[in-house]
Amino acid sequence: MVAFHSRPACTASFLLGLCFSCRTQAESLGLAQDIAPRAAKPNGTGHGEDKSASGGGSFFKYVTRPDIGAPRWNIKILDEDALAPGYWFLAPYANLGQVSYPLWNGPHIYDQTGELIWSGAPMFDHRNTHDFKTAMVNDQLMMTLVKTDDIHEGGVILDNTYNIHERVDMRGSLADANMHDFTVRDNGHRALFMTQKTGEDYQVDIGDYSGPCNVGWQGFRELNMDTRINVFKWNALGHIPLNESTKLEASFEEMCTDPHDGWDILHFNAVDKFTDGDYLISARHTDTVYKISHKDGKIVWKLGGRNSDFEFPDFRTKFTRQHHVRFHSQNETHQLITLMNNAAGHGHSKYEKPSSDSSWGLYLALNIETMKVDLVARFQHPLGEFTTSRGSVSILPNENVFVGWTYRSVHSEHAPDGRLLMYAEAKHEAANTYRAYKLPWVGKPSAPPVVHSAAMDFGDQGMSTMVYVSWNGDTETKSWNLLHTAPSGDETELIATSFRQGFETVLSWRGYAKYVRLVALDADGKEIGKSNIIKTIPPRQLETLSVADEAKWLADHSLTAVSDTVADSLILKKLGWFGYPIVAFTLGFMCCAISVAAGYFLFQARARSKMQWVKWWQHPMPGYKSVPGSDDEEKDQWDLDEDEGHELEQSKHRIVVTRPSNEMSRHDADLPGRRLPFVRQVTGPLVGQ
């Protein structure tokens, strides 16, 4: 009978035993330090409701994927009905100057409840990744990110099967890559990203200092992705004077002679493009947004900072230490942009001090006729805090606004008028993310689902086969079918089904299924993927009725004997009349070889154990001791498969493993037949495709 359930339907005592046994099996496999409770699913409108993708701990832990430790979330939803559809795209990291590689470091996709959809952390070796988002490439929606490590820094494009479609070297002969921005445009034919030059001895004459200066000059490139030739490249050297910088943490001489980072006068952190072909860039350390001509590279106008070309009649439109400037649309008189007004830095100069009551996301209208700035909307940090670096602001298709606040990976969604709809923060305080996006996505992983199956004996409750399944990156599976199968996979039986429970789903079946396969079904009940055939970790007690039933099922459903018969008949038919002697000779030779080998091992065993030869039916193998019990019981128990390298002592109620005589210690030698704890190999070998 097929059991249909969203959770294993068990009694309270069965559940307690199940949790303990699952934990024991998982820990013995080294697959999990903890089996985390499942995330609670939303219900109702959720106005003002806390919906934590939670349970204990700051990270998800999975039996099937011990290499994944994705952050958990505290979620506050104020108006669920007003939220836009989509998935969270985040890339948590511990620190920019990476010194550790925690399991949660890397790109991740979550649904709106905070349930994990995909972790790319193992794929990128748990290294830092930034600006993780989507782009259209060759008419297909793909993912893009910037990967940073000690050897290579560049852009990466992945398709919806989570395979790398393309890599982009963001380094140039005159500049290094910059992790802040990587945007693929024009259906994958163009890419925009930041560049930087350091270590240049530039002669300056500023303030009371005159001499060489290690200035960090930065710029950007637009790359033709088909030819790998620059369509446009630009650097601030010769365009932005030093006196516009508000990065003044020390004397001019000290900043100019810094042997490591030099004087970071600009700190470019975003680049975008207008419909007229000009470019939009943000410089954090001048508090300015620039429009750059695509014709001659000259600065068209400056917004903010010491030399702004625009006026700010409304104080709420002013910004400092800004990030993630983006162009959205324009008409004859106005251009619409968004940016993150960090409103504070993390230095100690007066320019790093707060310029507002908290950080804000800004939606601005630039009047290019009057050169004045109007406020369209603004979006406050949900906790009233400052994001002193990084951050992002995005407009969603339904005109909601999604804001990433970097620290603790806080992100929020707002109505077009600024009203807060929801926010979430990572439970782990060190899990920051440079930018956060909410985007549509359909993931169809090319790798098969991962399965862990173990049989567990619950005493009077009977035996159950517990199966865990996950499919990293899959967005379409709505339910899972558990199939009992023969090793070949030719014969299957549906024994359980379950609605998807999140990233990892648990199914159970009362009985012992030695080989299983999981089948993924979409919302229409259509098969969209299946796992390999997995061998279940056997139970600790092998003399149960469930094991006997499984042996009978495999015998009834196995095609091995039939296949062998068919193969033999085909061989004989091909060989003709002289095929029979060949087959007979081969079988005879094999029997002789087996007999010689068996005799040799029996002789060696006899020599080791110094056992006196008696009737063969009394001692069918070395180490066997006669005990009370019927012949049928003995036969049934000896048919069971046991670990090699151990001898078996059989009793009426149990099988006891004893250590071979050649492995006994001096202490053991005085205790013949000493019973040792039963230790079973607990890996689940892959049996077939």
C-alpha cells in the first residue's frame, strides 16, 4: 500500500525513536552534526507575523548534503499579499579579505519563506562571490556573479542547470578587476564592470604636500562578449581632480605614501548605462554620481558631492557614501535613478559621520532642464540602522522596491510609496551579503537528486526504511515518489509519496527496502527527474521478518537469472554445435578453481583455530558453534549476508559477531568465543543509474 503524507505519520513514541535513530545513523555516517527541524510554512496574510526559516541554529543542515550550511533567517512579514513573486539571490560572506571558508560562504537562492533552493557554496569552494543576480543570455535567463579568490577574479555566467556557461576575465593589461559590479547586457553580447589601478606613482601638488602619490585610480569597461574586445573603457585619471575626494583619514602625505592600498580617492562601486549610450557611475569617496559621455569620455554632469551640477531643494534627496546607482527610465525632461544612501561611513573623519537619521534607499527624478532633484520615494532601513558600506536598491516588476542592507544580510521589500512589506535578517551575525536581489527563476539542475536511505528497527513498532532526498537548485518539484526497486532498476514498486517539504524531504516506509529510487514530480504530476538507484543502509538486526520479506521480494522481482539465461542461450546459438563443450569446459574449470580456493582457505582457518575436524554439518565454517535451534532457523539465518572478515556465532535469538582468531589480542586469547559489538559498514554504495 502506498502511504501518502506530507510528514511521516507516526505515533509520538515512534517519532521520538525515529528522531533519535535518524540522528544516530546520520552522525555515524558523518553526514550531519544535527538534523534540523523543517522550516514552518506561511499561512494566512501574515500581517506583522514572524516567520522564521528556523528551528534551532543559525544554519540549515542536511543529511543528504553535509557540504551545505546555508544561513537561516528571521523573517517579519507585514503584508504578504502585497509581496512580489520571486526568489532571493544572496551571496553571504564572512569578510572581504577572506581568511576562512565556512560552509555558508557563497551564492545562494531562497524562496520567500527563507527556505533554501540552491547553494553554490560547494561549487565555488566556499569562496567569496558578489553581485549575484540574473541576466538574459542568448534568450535564456542565466545567473551572473563576480568570483574572487587568490588566483582568479572575474565574472561567471551559469545557466539554469547550474553549469558554467561562460567565464569573463575582468582583468586588463592596465587595470585589475573590481568586485563591485558585473552586469551582462544586450542578451549576453555586452558586459559592464569596474576596473582599478593601484601602485602608480602620480605626482601631486595638494595642500601642504607636493610629491609622488600612490593614488587608486579607478574606471570601468564595456566588453564585447563575442570578440572580447573593449567597446569602451574609461579611467578617472585626468577627469576627476584630487580635491573632490572626501576620503581624508590622515595627512595628504600619509595617504599618498600608503604602501598597501594607497589613497583610495574615489572608490567606484557601480556602473550602469543610459538609453542614450552614456554611462552612470558612483564614487563613494567623492559622494558623487557622474554621467560619462560615451563619445569622448568627458563628464556630462555631477550629482552630489563638492561640485554638484544639481540642486537639492528637498533635503531628503541628499546622499553620502552612496552605492548601487541604477538608471531606470527617462523622458524629455527627467531621468529616473535609484541608489543606496548609506548616509555614513566607517572612518573617523567628518565626511564619514552620519548625514541622515539612518540609511535609506532613494528613488530620484533628475530634472535635466532645471538641474534640480525631486524625490519619487525613499525606503528606510527596517531596523533604523546605518549600512556604512555596500548595499543595493532594485525596482521589481510590480513596482515594489527590494533593498539589500549588507550587514547580517538584512533585506527588505517595500511598496512603491515606501511602506515596509517585509524584512529578513540572517540568524548568524557575520553572514553579510554585498547586494541582495529578488528575481524570477526556474532552476532545472543537471545533476540527479541526492538520496540517503537507512533501515531502522523500532522494536515493537517494526522496521522502517527512512529516505532523505534533496535536489540542489530545483524549483519545480512539488512531490516525491519513493520506489522500491531491484538492483537493476528494471522492476519497481511505488511504496510512498510525499509533498515537497523544503530543500530536503523525508519519506518513510514500514518495512525494509534494500534498493530505492526517488522520482520528482511537478505540479501536474509529471516526472521531471529521478535519482540513481541507492542501496539502503541495512538494519542492525538482520534476523527480522522484514529482512526475510525483502529477500523474497528481490527474488520475485530480480531479472538477473532471466538475463543470464537469455545471455547463455544467445551465446550457444552464436557458437553453434561446438558451443556446448566450450561452455561445459569453462564451467568445469571455474568449479575446480573455486574448490581449490575453498580448500585452501579451510586449511588455513583450521591451522589458525587449531580446530579438531568433526562432522562437516556440525561445523560448516570456522568459528561456528552449535547452538539450540531448528534446522530451518539455522538455514534462514545463514542465508543472510554478513560482513567479511568476521566469524558468526549463531544462537536461537540473535547473531553475534566474533573476532577471527588471528586478530585476537593476548587478553582475548584467554576468552575464546568472546562476543564483540556489532559494527556494520554504514556507507550506502551507488548501485546503478
